[in-house]
Amino acid sequence: MQANTIVDAMLRPQTYPEETSKIELIQTHISFVFLTQKYAYKLKKPVNFGFLDFSTLEKRRIFCEKELKLNRRLCPDIYLDVVSINKSKTIKINGDGETIEYALKMKRLPQECIMTRLLQEGKVDKKTISDLAVIVAKFHSEAQTNSEITEFGASKTVRINWVENFSQTSKYIGQTISKTDYAFMQKKIIRFLDKNNRLFESRMADKRIRDCHGDLHSGNIFITDKICIFDAIEFNDRFRYSDVAADVAFLAMDLDYQNRSDLSDYFIMQYTAYSKDNQLYMLLPFYKCYRAYVRGKVISFKLDDPGVNNLDKKDAIAEAQAYFKLALKYSQCLNFNL
């Protein structure tokens, strides 16, 4: 079944089990999200990037179920179910006939309550940031850890992530990242890893490597009467099993990117106060660099997506360039004698 056929069907109200009128489509490089009046239905694109493989129907089902389980940790009331999309005479959710796709069903929250938009409107204050810090610190303290997860905090494993980053962004040199910046960051990151093996070992010994969120930025946070942190990474454990500092650094980097370094610094201060993790400061520039670099990489992937139009690709180039420049700024602050 062609993806376009399913997308066309999902844009028709009669496909859904509940009554709805207007249907909105939000698209990322790995998913389609259809917004009805009350719910959001998230479908995974049949793509394989190596680090992410949604290429078969069965894999998409498995990862839908995993996403449901993981995100109920922080948003138990929002993540509802995994539903089938079936085709007989027509295509319907939980209908008759052959299952042609799966979707994750969630409660729809108002888009105007996404933290990114609230930041742009100047509606995020220190009280909200403090509340976020409490939620994240508590989540990290309760998140699973074991010997297998702990190994993902080793410098050799973190190095693998960076080698993959550099490999996957080399094709974008001259488009979203300059050759000079690419070479500078590659040299600085490898040197940091070479010089600070004991720091990574200390984090492992202190059980700071956890089953984290993996994608903790303002675009994945709803702020209503309570805070919902959604869209944890399900497609690759390696990106979720990490030092808690990597989770903290993501939101801190995101706030820096949106010219709210004041809130970034406050979030770090409050998180440290609640978690008692003072060593975290030693790793923040490194993990901020990592998070900014990954954002630049992921946005660069849009340049290869045939479903993204030329105007959106032009915007993606500018956005990715901004993230890579921020990553460069962080890399210039790395300390090699911690």
C-alpha cells in the first residue's frame, strides 16, 4: 500500500471512528501526525535511516507499542492506544479487512500550549521552569538503570554516537555546515573524549546513566494546567539510554537557541538543586554541543526527503545552519582538563 494512499484516506473524516470535521496534518522526517477535533493519530513513515528502521509494517507496529509504553511514563493520560488502519472497500481505523498500517492514538492538546510557542509569546516564567526541573529530576531518579543501560554512558559508546553524527553529516558539508566548522568540531569532540574518560566512568559509577527521554526540547512539552513532556525516543535505545546530563542539556540548548539563556541557566540551576547532581556542569557544554549538532543533522535530513517542498527545504537549510553554529559555539567552550 502506497503511503500517499493512506495519507489521503487519513485526511477524510469518514476514516475515523469518532465524528470530526477539519483534519490537520503535521509532517516530520519520520512521521505523519493527523489532528482531529479530539485526538492525534501518529503514523510512522516506512523509512530506514540505519539508526531508525520503520521499513516494514511489523516494525511500525512494534515501535508504535513501544512508543505508547515509554511515553506513558510522563504522559499517562495523553497516550491512549495503538490502533490498526484497515482496508476492505474503504480504509478505516479499526475497520474490517486487511491491516495496512498502525497508528498511535493520543488525546489532542491545544497547539497554542506547546512550550515553543509560549516561549515565543513570552509566556514562560521561572515558576514554569522550576516545575519542569522538578518533573525532570524526579523522572530521572525513577528511570530504569542497570548494567546494560550503564554501558551506554561509557566514552567508547558516546564516541560511537559522535562518529555516526560526523559520518551522516559529511554529505551536508557546504549546504548546512561548513567544512571548517565540521573539521573543528570533529577535532574538539574527539579530544574531549580522549581526555575525559575518568569523568564518564565516574558518571557510570554514580548511576547517572538512565533510560531517559532522549528528545527533551520545548517542541515536545505541553504546558496547560499541568506539564506534559511527550514524544520520547522509541526507535533506538541507544539514543534514550544516556547520561541524564544529555537530557538536561537538550532543553538547556533549546532555550539557548531561542535566545532565552536566562531560562536555560535557571533550569540547570533548579535541576541541579533538586537532583544534587553538581558534577553535571562539567558535561553540559559537551552534551549541549551534541544536542545542537544532532538537531542540525536531523533537520538536514529534510533535504533528502521527496515529500518536503523546495520552500521548506530552504527554511530547513537556514535552521540547520543555525543549530550547527550553536554547536560550534559550545565546542569552543570544551574543557579538556576536568
